[in-house]
Amino acid sequence: MPTHLTRIIIVGVDSFMKRLILMCLLLVGFDVAYADRAKSSFEAANKARDTGDLLQALDHYEAALNSEPNNLKYGNDYRQAVVQINQVESYERCIAFFEKLTTQHTKIPNVWMNFGYAYVDKIPVEGAITQVLLANTALGYFSKALELEDSWLGHYTRGNSYLYWPAIFGRTPLAIEDLEKAIALSEKEKKSRSFHVRPYVGLGEAHWRLDDVTKAREIWKSAAKRFPDNEDLKKRLSMDDEALTAFLTTHFEPGKRVNTDLNILWEEEQQ
């Protein structure tokens, strides 16, 4: 038979477990409440954006991200609204917001990803020297995100960012390394997505940067077997060397806006 002491221990353990379960339920409740609040703010932001009230939309997007900072789509759509406004003040507001968010949530990868993209978004409205500083800062934040989470998006984004640096800066081999990692990760996926072609396109461009057009074409031809309908591959393979160089020189023109809209990641999931 259980002793008096044993009964006390059993009662104590039972009480502790009840408190633990209650705490877990409360935490789950808080998570659900934050998610609901974030979703409500995000929907309000989209509604304001649809009606042309972009500044109001920014307020709501920021509220959504404060409730759910790791939501990549919330951050993406927030940045796209900023790009739509296309004013220095709005870009600075966006950067300041993500800077604050990263200090509050240092271990959340998508906060760092969006912080890096925010710097890339601002590049076209700045002068040449500042553009270099912005691009370099963005690379640091993409690297921080990769330290926290090894991902296809992280490697593709950082690799693609390295491509915009002329070969003389020595960053093209880093682009190749990242893009090859992104390709390796995509090949492990059960389902191939159309956007998985992008690192292949970039990898060919990296070898073009190194004056190895033959290698670039080999990569694109191989990728075309996996992505036969991709227009970017078709376009590059249809050009002779001179036309290709002219096209890619314009494509990588300093200060040109880079499309950082990630909505293709979710659009295919909805199909």
C-alpha cells in the first residue's frame, strides 16, 4: 500500500502536471490569438492596398508582422507596397521597421530575409556609392538568415545577389557555391516547382561572368530538359555569344531594380 509520503508525492506530481498542461494550453491560446490578429491585420492591409490607401496598408502590414514576424508572405507583401509607393521615405521606413524587428526577434530567419530584401528594394533610388553599400548590407542579412535556416530560398537569394557584382570583386565563385546548393536542395524535393529553375539560370550566368559561355550553355541545356517550357532558358539559348553578352550586360546593369516579389512561392501552391 502507498505510504503517506508516497501519496503526498503523487498529489504533488499530479498538481505539477495540471499546472504544466494549463501553461501549455495558455501558450497555445496566445499563439492562436496572435495568428488571428496577424491574419486580420494582413487582410486589412490588402484591402487598404486594393483601394489605393498605401500608407494605411503599411500600418496594417506592420501590425501583422509584429504579431507574426516569421511570416514570409506578410513581409513580402509589405515590401511590395513600399516598392509601389517608391519613395525614399517609405524605403527608409521599411528598413527601420525590419531593423527593429530583427532586434526583437534575432533568431527568426524570415525577418532577416525580408530585412535584406528591403535593402535591395531601395537600391534604385540611391546613388552609385550608396547602392554598393546597400547591396553589401543585404548580403550580410541573407547570410544571417542562412545561419538560422538552411533553405533553398536563402541560397538562391544570396547566390543571385552575388551575381550582380562584377567578376573582379571575386564573388562569382560564391554565387556558384550558393546556386549549386539551391539546386541540390530543389532536387531533394518531392515535387518540382517552376521557380526551381532560377538557380540553374543564375548558375549559367555566373559562368558567363567568368567568361565561360560554353559552360553556361551546357548548364542551360541541361536545365531545359527538366524545365522545357521556361522562357528564360529559351531566350538565353537562342542568342549567339555577342547577343547574349549584350543582353546579360543590360540585365545586370548597376542600379537596375531587381524583382524581389516572392508571390510565386505561394501562387503555385494554390493551383
